[in-house]
Amino acid sequence: MGSTTADLIPIRGEPLAERTDFLRLANGELVYTGLLRTSLGALLPAARIRGMTVPLSPELFAITADAYLVGGLITEDGYTCDTPDGAGKGREGALRRLARAVCADLEEIGEAAALAIARQARDRQLQLLVEAMERQAKKHSLSNVAAAGIGEEIIAEAASMLGLECIRLSEKYGPKISAVFPAYAVARLLEDFISCLDSSAIAACNQILLSDPAA
């Protein structure tokens, strides 16, 4: 799970995921919700505030980064994307964006209501991930999850709710590598490929790179 999407890759001896984003989306393997960039209006149609059900604006007023920041689940340093309003990434700014998601000022609805919006958005995102993981687990008879990405903790929580065993890749490789695990995996595959080449093939590859760096 990254900043924008959660990618579910079923594996039974070999990867069973579809090859295009369209087909992965259709099969529930690409879940278009992430730790930071997801619009709250797209994620949460309405929130319960002061006993009322209030629709969220479909405008990009607040994002999941705001919800996780005010909940103490990410830090300002972890808020690595741009804010929707171009304002600061501190707690006060995030609370104001959450209030804006229901077309209000923070002074109008208060901090408690803004925190309630954040909590409901996080719960909704977790629910979506649980449903998607359950679908893949049943379809492919899976019982184990390998969690990676900046949203690793959410994956682990969803796995726990489903009774699936979860391996957190941050515990094996460290949080920095887990956060960029797809890139790390590609680098390892390249390393393995190069190690299989003989010296003449390596020299030829180096010559290509020297003559055309874009290659």
C-alpha cells in the first residue's frame, strides 16, 4: 500500500495477478485508495457529525494524509505529498481541511467533529481493504499476507481482522526498503540477472550504457 493505491498480488507458486491496471481494477487486485493522496470526498460519501449524516464535498478539500496526521498515525515528515490547499502540513492545517470537506470552517464544527471525520475516513479505508483482501483470499485459497509500503500497518490490521497470518516486510528489510519495495524488488531482479551474465556480456551492456545512457 503506497500513497495512492493498494496493490493486491495473489501468489500461489507464481503471481496470479492480471497484467494491466484495467483488469486488476476489475478483479479487485488494484484498490484505488492510499495512505496519503486519496480524496476524502471519494473515500467517504458522508460522515456522522453531531448526530447528523453530512455528505462530504466531492471537491479535493482534504485527503487521507490529513486523516492520518490528526490521528497521530503519520508525522509531518510522513506527509510527503502536497496539501490540497497549498497550506502547511501541521495538525491545525489538517483539521481545517477536514472541516472544509463538509464545507465548514473549523470554528463552526469544532475539533471534535473534524477528528470524527478523520476517524470515519480511516475506518472506511480499512473496510475497503478488508473486503478486497477477503475477496482475493477466498478466490485463491490464501492464508498468508506479505505487507509492504508506507501503508504496511493498515495491511497488517486488515489481515488480522481476517485471521490471516501477516509478514511485515519492514521487519525483514527495514521500514525504508518496505516503503519502496517494488523498486527494491526490481533492483534485486536486475542484480540477479547481471550476476548470471558472463564478463563479455557485462562489458557489452556497459558499452551500450556508455554510448546511450537513455538505454
